[in-house]
Amino acid sequence: MDLGSYCEFVTFNTPQIATEGTFKVNRNCSADINLSVGGLAAQVQVTRDKQMYAGRFQAQDGAVSGTTSGVRQ
């Protein structure tokens, strides 16, 4: 069942924003994230049990950058 993909920017207190894109996990548990919202691109490290990730992102052609993390729900 595909529940869709959503971004929520805690710093800016936004609601969940629907987005499309890819989340590709590599053999070494690193992952590349590319989302349509803001042209977001991230390089992250995924935990061994694939329940969490943390890393860096940039968006809006590099005008916005920072850290990102996620927890599987």
C-alpha cells in the first residue's frame, strides 16, 4: 500500500506537504533523496534496521541547506 510522500518543515511549522520523488538506498546504507518539493536533494545515512536516517540536504538550487532526519512510521 502506497501512503504517499510528505515533507513537514519543523523549523517553519508547516503542515504536511505532498511531494513526489525518489529515496534510493545504496548497499553501504547511504541513501540519495530527490524530491520535487523545492528541488530537494539529500545525502543521508540509514540505520542498519532502516528505521531512521540522518544527513544533509540542499534545495532551491543551493539557496537553502541544512540537516535532515527521518523516522519510519
